Amino acid sequence: MPELPEVEVVRRGLDRHVSDRVISDVEVLHPRAIRRHLPGAADFSTRLKGLPMVAAQRRGKYLWVELGEDLAMLAHLGMSGQMLVQPSGTPDEKHLRVRIRFADDGPELRFVDQRTFGGLALAEVVEKDGARLPEPIAHIARDPMDPDFDLDAAVRALRARKSEVKRALLDQTLVSGIGNIYADEALWRTRLHGTRPASGLTKALATELLKHATDVMHEALDQGGTSFDALYVNVNGQSGYFDRSLNAYGQENEPCGRCGTSIVREAFMNRSSFSCPVCQPKPRASRVSRGTARRPA
């Protein structure tokens, strides 16, 4: 799924192309695209007509467009969702799911989704900790690029978790925006294996890890995001290039950029983790097979 840099690239494009434009017509071409909007397609289309798209916003990996004071259109990109800005009359994409036209007859906004795991929905806006958020994502923590992100508080929260550190990094209620790709990259930079207990990290090490996560996401954003899947594109249909700069994720059998050891892939939560077995040694408890643990002296 797209992570913070990829979603931020889309947000910037939306903000540039659709902000301050009034919606004139909405066409829902596939019901799954608005399945999270429980009142259905007719309600979705009717409520949007005549509303202004005020601004595109993001928290972590979550994207929405403000539609006035108390309403937002929440976009979930899923595995293949694309928000494209296309001139009127451009041939429809094969997997076009929702079309939004504007009163100025300018370029239209299209939601394209090949795998139909993403979708759009209208949501009420609520206030949480000084921020205005769509109600379904009000529980999501601030991300490291948020001006009000509290690094010290995030470090305390991370160290309070008893889970493996990679699982903690992916918990969007702790720190949002970090997904599988950038977790692996931050762990590689910090020389930590993802199975290290988060509660065992020193304050300095936990701080270094979150700073590396922030740095790698900034670097990815500067290159338009990571495009392991050709379906991850910005509003103009262009892919990012950061996958060429990855040190761990997706680099199985490639030499580690620090020590030259081959990067290994391990199963992780129905996905994969990538790490250097030398630079990122597993914690001792993880190396001892079940039933063969050493007896205490």
C-alpha cells in the first residue's frame, strides 16, 4: 500500500489542481469504489454536487479533501488506487471507478482502481487534539512530517510497547505514515533487526530510529515516492524513483551497502521484511530455537 511519501505526492497534486473548484457532477461507475460510504452511490453523488473542494489534506497514509467546515471526502488508495486529473474528453481509463466534474469545465478528477481495494467516502469532520480530521481516522497519530509531531512523546510511546519494534513502527496509532518499506529502511539505517523488542530500546536508539524514518521519508518524497508497483502514480500518472535508492526493502540477495553481505528476506505478517544479517543481527532470544534455550547460570 502507498505510504506517507506516496500519499503526500498525491495530496500536493490534488491541492494544486482541484482546490477552490466547485463540483458540478459525480459519476460512480463501480459500487465497490464507494462501499465505505454506507448510504450508497446516489447519496454520495447528490451530496457532493455544488460543494467546493477547499483543500487536500493528509495525516500519515490517509488522504482527504475538505468540502467545507464539517465534511470531507476521504480517499483510501488501497493497493492500486489512483487520483488522476484528466482533461475533459480524455478517453476513460480501463479501471475508472468514479468521475468528478467541476463547474469551470476544466480538468476532471478521476478515481481509478484496478484491484478495487481502495475507495472514496464522505465523512464528518471532528476536532481531535487541536486538529480537524475526518471522524473515521480521528484515532490516527500524527506523522513525523506534521509540524506538531512530538518526537519525545513518540519515543516514550514506542518504548512502552512490548511488541517487536517493526510491529510498533507500523502501528498507525503510535506514529502514522510509516509502512513496510520505510520501516525496513529506517531499521537498516539504525542497524536494528525488526524483531528487537521495542521496550528494550534505549531512549537514544528509539530517537535515532524515528529520526531515520523521518529522513528516509523526506528523501523518498523528494524523488516522488517509491514505485515498486507501476500503479503508484501522482495525479499526472507519473511514478516516483526512490526505489532506486533503497538499501533493504526489496533487495533480497543484493549486497548490503555497508558490509557487502547479501540482504535476506523473512516472512512478516503476511508480507516480507528485508534486512542485513550482519549489520542487523537478530536479538539473542530470536536465535535460540524453541526448547533449546540456555538454562540460567
